Amino acid sequence: MDTRYILETRRHARGAVRPVAIAVIVVIALLAVGAWFLIIKPHQELMMADSGGHPSTPVSTATRAAPPPANVAAMDVNQLLAEARTAMNEQRYLAPTGNNAFEFYLRAMEKDPGNKVASDALRETFPFAATSAEQAINSRDFNEAQRQIDLLAKADPTNFTLTILRSKLDAQRKTLDKQQQLAADQQKAQELATQKAAADKVAQVKLVEQQQAQLAEQERQAKARAAQQASQPAAPPPVASDDTASADSGSAGGQSSTAVLLKASPARYPTAAMRARQEGWVLVSFTVDADGRTADIKVLESQPRRVFDRSAEDAVGRYRFTPAMKNGVAVSTTKQQRIEFKL
């Protein structure tokens, strides 16, 4: 047989097999799709309807707040299963307490431990109920979340989902504790800051009052000094010394007289003594020159010592006299003066 003919025949045969294989694959795919829509999906929808629908469907507040049926303890297994199916349809998997699917199924299992309907429903509904417990954890309703986890544990104590839920609940509790502690610390810090601000304000007010009192005292002292200087009496006439008196009394010739004070200058009260409220006196000796000016001023005695000496010397240095006369000629004379310092 010709080799070229054989090769040509095989090539045509392979070309015919490929369309057949594709057609078979398409038919299988169509059958799978049809089985999904006609068999599998209706069965799943039926199971979902029996177990209460998809967990993502929101549950109304009115449904969760529905009161439990009367005399639940007296219900038989069929009645409990009927109540459980109603709760499943309303998505009351774990709440409210005493009126949820899990509690009804568990009561049915207590009365009929081998009840397959209740055991299958608990197993198939467990993921949806776990989602409900997780929502309670996320909403930080920790007591309710703990109750639901305990209820799940009664249905399937070895389910690993319980470990995850307990970990989440513990983590949320710790997070809440930290937040509450942080809020408490912030509140305490704010209270301390408020107290400090109040204390600082009181201290500032006291400081201002002290400063005002000091200024008032300084002003009062300044007025007192001014009044004291204005009212300082003129120095009394100097007392002539014995030598001068002898000279005056012994003069027999021309006109003779003692030195006469023309201008007295009040002594300035020392600031330190005024602040200390000190008083005293100074006995000063000085010479009246022939031109009526004072010279050779000396402190003979003072009380207290050295407090008023300089003020007394300065005051005497500003005195002006009519010089003493002897036989019609101006002469110098020595005098003493006691100067009082009183407040």
C-alpha cells in the first residue's frame, strides 16, 4: 500500500476525532450546569429555607425582641422542632434568650437524644449562629456574646470556631479595657491641669495683691517723708560757747555781739532709719567764720551712733549766720548744736 495514502488517511481520521471530543466536552459542561440549576441549587435553597436563610440577611429588632412561647418546658419534640424552624426562618439563631433556634433544638435533643432532625439542624446552622455571636462581639455586647458562645458550645463543644470566637471576645474586652483606662487617664490629667491652672491663678492674684500692697506702702512712706521734711522745725539758735560768752561780756569798747542764725536748713531723715522707724539725736560742734559760714563741723555725740551723723553734718554745713562782732569787727566763734531726729 502506498505510504502517502496511509498518512493521508490517518490525518483525516485525526481531524474527525477533534470535533467529536469538543462536542463531548460541551455536552458534559451543559449537563453539569443543568444539574446545578435543576438539582443542586434547589436543594441548597430548600436547606437554607429550612435553616433560616443566609446569615447576612439583617434581623429586625422586633423579631429579636419577640417573646418566648408560653410553657416551653411542656412542649413535646415536634412542637420544639416547629418552634425551632420558625426561629430559623426569622434568623433567631441564638437570641433572644429562651426564644431562639438553638435553645429549641437543644431542648429537643434533651427529650430525644437521637433526634436526627435536631442534630443535623444544629450542625448545619452552626456557622450562621457563629456569625451572630461574632456580631455581638463586634458590637461589644460582651455578656450577650459570652452567652451565645456558651450556647454554641452546648451544640458542638469541640468546634474550632469556638476557640476563634473566644479569642476575639477576649481581645475586644482587653481593647475596651485599654480604651477605658486611657479615657480615665486623660480625664485625670485634665482634672490635674484644671486644678493646676486654678492654683496658678490664685497664686497670681495673691502676687498682684502683694505687689499692690507694697506699692501702697512705698507711696505712704514717701508721703510721710515729704510731710516730715515739710514740717521739720528750724534749728534752734546755737548755744554760744563759754569762750564767746566771755569775750562778749568782757568787751568794753566798740560794738560786740554773738553770731546770729540767719538761715537754718532742716536735716534730711536717712532713708534706712525711716524704714526701720528709728529716732535719735546728734550733738554737733562747729565754727562760724567771720563771713557767717560754718566750718570745722564735728560730731561730739550721737544716739544711735553713726545713724544720723552725716545728715546732721550736712544740715549744719548749710547754716548761714550773722558773724559775731567784737569791738565792731567780725570774728569767728565756736558753737554747738543738738539736732533731734523724730518721726
